[in-house]
Amino acid sequence: MERKIGIGIFIFAIALTVRFFCGVYHHDEFPETHFFVKHRPIWKWTFHSPLGMSDSGIEELSKEEQIEQQYFNEFVRNQGLSR
């Protein structure tokens, strides 16, 4: 019984670690989805760019879209992904 509890805790810890340190992003130019490792832990799993490849500025987006764009920039674009 103790062994099953230990295995369950181990699997839960692995799943939690993957959730915090891995994610997927939708490429801002091509219709592709990519798996990546995050540089810091965050609960967010999927990342996308509301701006995409448009020439618009971040100021023109709603508050929620601005936050999403900042996350995309920090975790994807500034890390050298989505090029």
C-alpha cells in the first residue's frame, strides 16, 4: 500500500513539474504548434501572439490581449523561438 502511494506521489510530482516548466506555442506566422521548455515556472500552458505578424502596436490591443502578447514575447520570442 505504501508503495502505491509513493508511486502516485512521484507521478503527481512529475506531472506538476512538466506543467510548470513545459508549454506549447502557436507560431505567429505559420499554422504550427511547437512544444518548448520554459525558462521559468509558470502555470500557463499555451502561448499565442494576438498581434501575429501585423504592424499594429501592443497599445491597440485590449488589456487581456496585451498580457497575452507580453507572455508570448517573454517566453517565446525573447528566447529565440518563433523565428
